[in-house]
Amino acid sequence: MQDTLHNVVDAQRVATTRYVIPKFYYFAHFAAMAAFIPFLALYYRQLGLTEQTIGLLTGIPPLLALFVAPLWGALADLTQRHQRLLQLALGGLWSTVLLFTFVRNPLWIVPLVFLYALFSAPIIPLVDNSVLALLGERQALYGRLRLWGALGWGVTGATVGVLIERFGLHWGFYIALLCLAGCLVASTRLQVQHVQIGQPFWQGIRFFVTSRPWLVFLITIFINGMAAGVGNNFLFLYLDELAATETLMGMTLMVATVSEIPIFFFGDRLLKRLGARGLLLLSLSASVIRMGGYALMPSAWYVLPIQLLHGFTFSAMWVAGVSYANRAAPQGMGATAQGLLSGISMGIAGATGAVVGGYLYGHVGPAATFGWAGAAVAGGLIFFAVAGQRARDIQTA
């Protein structure tokens, strides 16, 4: 009875006006990304680019994120100007998306992709760090705020697919610009609590490159992110070859969102029940099944039930990852930890998935590409099940 009452109080706490701005921000940010990122591969194809070139272009932002996101995070921790840097990154991202709407020459795509990588990489790590500081001792409730991002992704993904099918791909860019403008406004109201670094800055950096449990954690995040990179960059191309409409592609985003919501909402309970290690094992197992499902689906419509696994492959990993990174980080270096998490998961892992996926897609076809991605994650699952036993402190996250 007391546990139930405690959960009700926690839910009411998150529902207060203090958390309206973070909820709105997550909704607007991921709405913008849903209108922009999934359709970039189709945009590149319209410009006449090959699958290998598309793979390289989609691999640039996550590869640069490996270096850019931690550097932005470290700069924010060192200067304690988290909000100013967030606004700078948002302004740069808005301007870059605007420039995409004018580009028709493929030669201009490369510098725009680099600008997109530079400004997009630090945004979510900086916001996550601020939200965790805002939650204080209730950080396990992070998922209940983050689920608004899932709602933004799903609602916009379903809507923009219909608009793009009727009016063209540029409508996705216009919606992204509108949502990013909302993010800029919200960033001026986002409360940022400054935390002084509890030890010499470079001593904290040393932790991130020498801690065995932390490195095991990052390897696991990399494996899951690599498979996600293949799916994020080539699923729509595969569906296009299976004669899927843009409306169906939008529906895949909506279904994925539905699967995220319960995982984010009950993230605190899952962490208490399974621990971060258990959630990561669950996420890896779901990734194996998901990639295998893509490889075997006989028609485009089969993608919808497969997308229900997204909640386990992404949301479970992210809840566990954000929680562990925040707890493991030395005092005052939370933004650096979140930047490393993002840089690995959406950085080098996504880049590896994009580049290798592009090569495989052009040489062995889409079905075999997803099959190899599933096999790689299966190997990673075995590795983490063994190596993770020697890093049991992850379990306490």
C-alpha cells in the first residue's frame, strides 16, 4: 500500500508545472527529428546518390558525434554555461536544416552534413543532464519525462508521412524547422542547475577511459547502437524496394513510438526489478529478434509488428544508459558522461552501422544486411552476458 501511494506521489510530482518545459522540449525536439532524419536517405536518393554514398553521408553525423558530443559536454561542465551552449547548438541546427531546403546540388550536401553533425550532437546530452539535475533524488522518473519525446516522434512521424506523400519531401524539413523553433523558445525557460566539479577536471576524464565497468557498458551500448544504425538508415530504403508508400513508412514511426511509451513510463520499475544490466541484456535480445524479423519479412506490411520491438531495443537501453551514466559520472561531470553515452550510441555505433550497412546493402542486398546485423548483435549479447558478470556494479544503477 505504501509503495502504491509512493508511486502515485511520484507521478503527481512529475505532472507539476515544474516539468512542463522539459516535456514540451522533448516533444518538440523529437517531433523535429521524426520529420527530418528518417527521410534523409530518400532525399539523398532523389538527388541521384548511390546506396554506398548514402551510407557514407548518413555515417558522418554519428561518427563525428563520437568526438563532438563529449567535447561539448566537457566544455559545458568546465565553463558551467550549459544553457548558453544548448541555445548555440539549437540555433546552428535550425540554420542547417533551413539550408537543406535550398540545396539541389549533391556537392553541397557534404558540408551541410558536417554542420548538422556539429550542432545536433550535443543537444540531447545537455538536455538530459539538465533534466536529471531537475529531478534530483527522483532521477528514476526520467523516463516519464522522456516519453514525451516518443510521443512527439510518433505523432509527427505518422503525420509527416502523409504530407510528404502528397506534397514532397521538403515538407518534412518545414515541419522540422517549426518544431526546432519551439525548442529554441523552450531552451530559454529550461532550468539548469550548476554543479561544481568535485575533483580536478582531468582526473574525472581519466575515469572515463580507465574504469572497466564503464568500458564494458560502452561496448554494450556500441553493439546495440550499431544495429540501430543499420535500421535507422536503411529500413526506409528497404521498404521502398518492397513498394511501401510514404504513409506506411510514417506508420512504422508511429508503431515504434507506441512501443516506447510503456517502457519509458515504467522505466523506474524496470530499473528496480532488473537493474541496468538486466535491461541491457533484454535490449540486446530484442535487437537480435528485430534484425532477424527485418531480414525475413516477405512484404512491407510485416514491418509494423516488428516495430513493436523498438521499445525494448531503444527505450530500455536508453533508460538504463542514462541512469547508469549519471550515477557513474564523477561529481559535476554529468554532461560529459551523457555526451559519451550519446557519442558512442548515436556516434561511432551509428556510423559503423551506416557505413558497413551501406556497403552490405549494395553488395548482398537488404535482407542479408539485416541478417548480418542480427548476427553481430547476437555475438555482442554473448559477450556482455559473460563480461558483464565482472562489472556487477552496473546492476546497481
